Amino acid sequence: MSALDDTRTGRRQAAPPGTPARGFRGWTARHPIGAFLAIALPLGWAVLGIPALADHGVIPGGELPGEVFALAATVLVLLPTAVWVVSVTEGRAGVRALFARTFRWRFGPGWWIAALAALPVATVVVGLLLGRSLASDPVAVLVEAVPLMLLPVVLVNLWEETVWAGFVQTRLERRHGLLAGSALTAVAFAAIHLPLLLWGEVTVESVATGLGIVFGAALVFRLLVGVFLRGAAGSVLAVAVLHGAWNGSSGEGGLVDELLSGGQPVLAAALGLVVVTAVAVAVVRPDLTRRTAAGAPVRR
């Protein structure tokens, strides 16, 4: 809280209610998304850049587990920053509302099924059409790989999407609408992942290809997230499950990779993502012009 000088006593007095905050806190109240990005991006890049620096011998450590640093960036940088910004702009009630959406599980069973299965199923179908072969024992693969796909949902994706879907995308969509809000979120969402392109062997071609994949996939995925927020009553949990399913569909060694007998299924996953997004938009189309369920418009 800002304070005022009492010129007669020399003491500091509390500012009257409604007095605008000053300094960085005041700027945060006026520009919550800008303040979040100003803090989260450089700190997040610093954390995610450690494995790349170690891998290339710039700092000691050798080959570090990148997943640990991704988790650290999420729970130590992104989430606390978003919570702080929400507390500045909306107070404790805003923080409680944000986490209520994080754990919101009451939405239609169809959206539960879609969040869990739509992307993996679409990716497998596309992969088969592209000439890939199905694993000899798909049931055994499902039994082993599905729990491994869901574990990161609890550890990382739930908190990651509390930040991106619950805070950033919801605010941007309220101000700019579904398409522009999704696109703006996609740019920031892709930007935080840029240090991952420096992990392992790095070439100009690998970085250029990685940039195209990261930004292209982010644009489509954040649109799908916006649609799911409409269909699943604003639930961040639904989006977190969807995010985990996307990782399980596109990652090497993930669920779909195992179902398609190996070989990173990036192309099949990207095409499957486009198909699922198009279907989801068609299903929710009558509701795409209304505001999000999270409340009235807010400032960017």
C-alpha cells in the first residue's frame, strides 16, 4: 500500500482507499499480462537454459534431466508469478477463483473423453493412413503408457495450464476475443519453450525447424484450448488433461509413439491436432461468440 506524508507530524499515513498503487505494483495492476511476461520469460528462460548450457559444456553438469528443469520453471517461476499478478489485480478472491478453475472437474463426460482420447486417437489414425504400423499388442501398450502419460498432468500440466489457460489466455480472450486471444497466448506460450530448442545437438536447420513446429503447433493448440474452455465450463483441469494427451501424442517414446511401433510421430500428431481442433470448433461453434465462463472483461 502506498503512503502519504503528514506534513504536520512528519509521519507516514496509509493512502485512502482507492488510491492507485505506484511503482511496479501499480504498473502490474494496469498491465497484468505485460508484468507477468516481464518477470516470467527471463526467469523461465534462465531455468530452462541450464540443461542446454550444461549439455554444451558452458557450465559443468553434463547431460542434465530436462524434465526436472521444466518442472522447476513451472512451479518456481510461472505459477508464483501468475498468482502474484492475480493477487495484485483481483486480490485473494481472484486467486481463489483461479484455483477453483484449476480443480473444476464437473463438466460433460463427452469433454472428459475428448480431453483424454481425441488427440491420441486422431494421431494414431493419421499415422496409420501415412503408412505406420500398429503395435502387435496395443492393449499392453495402453496399460503401460496411459499412466505414464497422465503422471505429468498432475506434476506439470495442471500448474502450467493454471498459468496459461486459467490466467493468460482467459484475460486475453476477454479483451480480444477467441481467435486473437488464442493467437497472442500462443506467441507467449511458444516463447517460454524456446530454450528447449537448444537442448542436444543444435544446427541452424534444427532451430529453424523447431521454431516452425513450436509456433505452428502452439497456434492451433491454444485455439483448441480456447474451445475446450468454452465446452468444459472453463475448467483448467480439462485443458491440463488435453495438454498431457497432446504430449503423449507428439512425443518420442510417448503413448502414440509406442502404439505406432516407434519413430517420433510429429507429423501425424500435427495433422491430428488440426483435425481435432476443426471438429471441436464445429461442435462449439454456437458458443464461440459468448464471453468465457470466468467473468467480465479485464484489462490486458
